[in-house]
Amino acid sequence: MTRTILVVDDRGAPRRALANELSDAGFRVVQAADGLEGFACFEREAPDLVLSDLAMPRCDGLELVGRIRAASAVPIVLFTSQGGVRDAVAAVKCGADDFVASQDLEIEELVALAESHAGTGVRPAEELARSLPGNSPSITRARDRLEALAPLGAPVLLTGEPGTGRAAAARALHRLGRARRPFQRVEASGLVEWPRPARHATVYVEGIDDLAPALQESWLRLLDAPGSGERWVASGGPGAADPGGPLHPELRARLARFCVALPPLRERPEDVPRVAREFARAASERFGRPRRLGPAALERLRAAPWPGNATELAQVVEQAIAFSTSAEIDVTTVNDVLAEVRWSVEGLRDAKTRQERAALVEALEATGGNVTRAAERLGRSRAAVYRMVERHGVPLRRDA
């Protein structure tokens, strides 16, 4: 059973960001802008947990706790970026179950607290089926591997094309293995130095194909550091674990021991209707607009190539629900959305290709065609630069 969390915060952007992270973590989220609205939502929605800011207009967090405690023993977590011991004491006296005060309050910390106090309420197989839906042999094998690896502390490498669910798989590993601990997400692209991992956290390194060589070497030292207790999960493209790929040989050997490959959607078309229905259910709930995909619409989705994989499918289904005026979405609506999304995706891909080629040419020209120095300038490995040269058809000088 999916648990419901009420998030109360008068600051719109942080509230929505927290709600999105909680949704990704498997919760149903209800939002309110202050304590008065929050208590009304509480009475209407009967949430399993309340996450509330302390300082709010009209009705602050302490008053909200008092109102809820008069009617319910549901867990309540108060948080604030400005607070101290006196606030913590007041929160506990009012009946809060937890209180977080930090100027550097991280969303991951609040998500970890939510998972600790409310939990996801699902078994491993159900959790993975929700995160990575489908019945094809390839996705079933991936889920089986993730379920087996979840309780372990060893590093895990997730490989697959963008949009295949690498972040969802990392989240599922965390929720099934150490849900009561923090989840830290690190983007390899543009990373200058490693952030300090929280103790016993799951650290998810996204896009290791773009990780600078120097950071790969320092990562090896982090993996060998004694006593920190964090669990490392990394993701990369289909060739991330291949010999001669973007990773330092020793780092590749460490990560490739426990590798889970996530299949692209085009290789499992029989899963598309099931995945699409799951996306439609989630979007209908989010929009408050019950919609279902008709048989012809599902067949059209099944026949599409999906270069953007599940991420692109989710976008198409979401827009089809938003634009549909009837309870059943027809094939015409799906065709219209597919045409618009495909144009957008192809345009973004072309722009990214042009930017990558321009950066490669600039680096080679600035270094006189020296691949090693160009790789350092781009923050990539030499092997990655040679692949870029081949992919974009950029000629190398004979003495390079």
C-alpha cells in the first residue's frame, strides 16, 4: 500500500522540490502552503506522515502540531533552516516525533526521515515492479538482480541508455537496502570534487561516463576508506563497464563485479502497454483527472521506437492526459503528442551533438591535436576522446 505524506511549507519552490523527491521515493504526496491549509488537508486526506516547516504565516508548525495531536497520533516531523535547542524542545513538547534544524538542510535528509517514520509499505518484488514495470525476460532479470543485491553493502553499477530507469533502480536499491539512511545523488558531469558522504548513506553517482580521470582515482580511495559505511551505486551508458571504456581499469573492475543492465524500451515492446498504463495511473492521480488509454492508443504506443525510452514514454502519456477531454485517450491524441515530443527530443539531441563536437574541436585546436591534453581539458578519459573523434568525424593531425 502506498503511504501518503502531507508536506506543509509556505515556500513554494522548496515545497515542490521536496514533494517531487518524495514521489520519486514511492510516496503519494499532498501539499499545503501554511498550517491552516495543512490542517484542512490533514482532515481530508488522513496522511501517514506530516512533514512541516516551523516558521509559516497564519498558523506555524508548532500550532499545526498541536491541532493534529488533538486528533491523531500520526508521525510528525518539523524542519527549519533557522532554529536551535529551544525550538527543538518546543517541538517535542507540542508532540512532534522529530525535529531538524540546519542552515544547510538537505532534501535527501528529509526523504530519509520520511522513509524512516512512514516506510513505503511494500514488499521488495512490489517495490521493484512499481519502479521498473514490465514482464519481459530482460526487465524481470534486472529486477531479480536488484532484489538480490539490495541487502548487500557492495558497490553496484547500473548500465543502460538514458531514460531506461537508472535513477529509479538506484532509488529502489536504497529503499530496499537502507531506507532509514540518507540518499545522496551526485552528478558526475561537471563534478570538481567529491562531496563528503553522510554516514551510512547510499551515494548514487549518476553518469560515470563523464567522470574526470582524477576523480575516478580519488573514488577508488573512497571505496577503500574504512569505517564510513556508505553504500555506492553508480550509473552509466551501456558500455560503461566495457574494457577500454571511460573508466579507470581498477575502478571498472570494482564496479563491474555487481552490474545490472537495464534494457531499452525498444527491445521489450511487449512491456510498453503495461508501462504506459502505470504512467497513466500516476499522472491521473497527480492531475486529479481520471484517464485511461484506449486499445488503439496503447497499440500506437507499443509500435513507437522510443529513443528516449521510459522517460520519453512518461512524457507522452502525461501530455496525452493533460490534453485529453474524454475519459478514454484515443489514438489521435497520442499521435499528436508523439509528433510534438519527437520533434522536441530530436531538436535537443541535435543541439547536444553540435555542442559536444564544438567543444571537442576547440580542445583539439587549443592543444595542437594532443589527445591526452585535450582529454584533460574536457575532463574526459583518452578513450572517451577517441570515441568522440570517431563519432563526430573530427580529423586528427598526423602527429597527434
